[in-house]
Amino acid sequence: MFEKMRDTWTKMIQPLVVRMGNLDPSVLTWTSLVISIVSFYLIAYADGDGEGGMMIVGAVVLILIAGVFDALDGALARHQGTDGPYGDFLDHTIDRIVDVGLLVAIGYNSVFVVDPMAGWAAALLTLLGSYMGTQAQSVGLSRIYGGFSRADRLVVTLGGLLWAAWYAGIGGTMMDISSIHEYAHWVLLGNTQLNGMTLALAVSFWGGVYTFFVRFVETRKQLLAK
């Protein structure tokens, strides 16, 4: 859904792109990665208190800043006429690293998440969903963008992090879902507590499952129609 706002966002940042002149776009790409890594640390080690809440909020701010840099690099390259295969390759590689790093960092926060494997599981399904989009290109089709997009996942994840920060800030107790239904524990990837971080992991995991099948079916349909 949020992927459709790409054109609007591109127009908004165009004045900033023009002012950057001849800056190497790859500098922005690598800077976005460094900023993201700092945010991963803050997320993974945030406690369930006021200070931890501020760490999570700080991480969200850094992720948003990294996202701006990530958007600017491609726009700047196109403005300069220097966009090419390497820039596209680097941009997508960093995107995948950030996607995985963010979910793994959430999984390693033992205050909110019981088992770090939940983060790895969510990261794996996220990668599989992205893989199906690029795999379509490798067999001669256009890239497939259907399903739960990266922008959708990022919005849900940031929303979940802000929810977790609010809980930490007020010293609230997390929602125990173990007695709701036997499958609730399974849906939350082994977690019994519903909070912003476990919700972000669950949505990323199941969104990845959905995306994988949607893109597989669409790719199959287009290939068989050739």
C-alpha cells in the first residue's frame, strides 16, 4: 500500500537532491547503513523502563533518517545521470541488510521478545518475499512488487517500536495471550506476550509468507502465459 507513495516522495525530495550537486550517491547509501546499525544496537539493548523507551524512540528516529538517505541516493544518481547496475545492486544489498538487521535486533531484545529465533524467522521470510520479486527478473520478467511491500513492513515495524517505547515509558505490563487461544502462541512465533516488538515480528513473518506466495503465483502466471 505505502509503496504507491513512492512517486509523491520522489517529488518531495527533489529540491534537496538538486542542492547536493556532485556528491557521490554511494556515500548516502553507506551512511544509511551506518545509521541503521546504530539503531539496531539501541533496539537490541533497550530495557523496559523510561530510558529504554527513549532508546527505542531514538532508534526509530535514526531509522527514519536512514530511510531518507536511502531514498536520496537513487534520486541523486538519476539526477546526475550516473545511475547504473552497480548503484542498483548496492542499494538493494543494503536494503536487505537493513531489513534483516532490524528484525534480528528486535528479536534479540530479551525484555520484549522471549526467543531471538523469532527475529531470525521473521528476517528469513522477509528475504524470501524479496527474493521472489527479484527472481522474476532473472527469468525475463519485470520485477514483481505484489504482496506485503517493504514500505508496508517498515511502517508496521516502526509503529510497533513506538508502541514498545510507550509501554516502557509508562512502565506498563505486556498483554499475556497464552490463555486466549492455543494458536496465539504459534502466531506470535513462540512469544506469549503481545507487545509492539512481538507484533512487528509476527506481521513481518506472516507478511513474508503472504508475499512469497503472491509473487510466486504471479510469476508462474506470467511465465505460463508466454
